[in-house]
Amino acid sequence: MSAALPSKGLDEVTGKMKVAVYASLLGSYSNEALAFMARSACMTLDWFPTPRQCLELIADYRPPVSPQEIALRLCSDFTNEQFERWMINLREGQPIGDVPEQWKRIAVEQGPLRRLTDGTYVSRVLYQGPAKPYASDAA
């Protein structure tokens, strides 16, 4: 930055103190974040940035997302999409199918499924309940 942006003329002692301030404020940031800050300063500022300006510029830095994070996000999105599609199908009366137990418990809590006393699950759309005798049969 010092090659691209002009700054105040300082003596050697003042320059060392200034470097110490910048180092203490910016020393914990990654090289990529510091490079982003330097590029941003050169593109937007007319003079060498103050420590506060450096912190403001570096606050906008967002590290690149790793391939592993992208893959995990795609897997999560796929699973969520499948779950939502399954819930819609349940509400329309389609079979439960072979899904994780956790999905079934969620469906019981949200209403599309009912858990019977024997531990099996049935769709509420299709469930008619146990057979009850008619009043005329009891007499």
C-alpha cells in the first residue's frame, strides 16, 4: 500500500511506532484478508489508511468457501428437499415408505402421521381408527 498511496513523512521512531500499531491491530488476520484490505484501500482511498479505515475495510472480507463446505451444503439442501417432498406426499395420502425414524417422529409432531400403540405409523389421511361397534350392535 505504501508504494501506491502517499502518506505523511515520518521520522524513523514515529514510523516504527506506527508500524507497531498496525501490526497489533491487524496481526490476527489472515494473509488473504490483509491482501483484500490492501486492494480495497488502493482502489478506494487517496491516502494511506488510518488503522480505523483498515479495520473497516477488512470487516468486508469474506473468506472463500471450501469445497467441503460446498459439498456439505449441497447434501443438506438435498436432504431438506427430500424431506419436504415426503411431507407433501404424506399429506396427500401416499405411502410412508422407507424413511429415517426421525422423519417419522417429526411427521407425528407436525400431524401427517399417527403412531399407533404397537409402534407402527399410519398416515392420518388414510387412518380410519379402530372399528367401533354401532349402537344397534350393542343392544
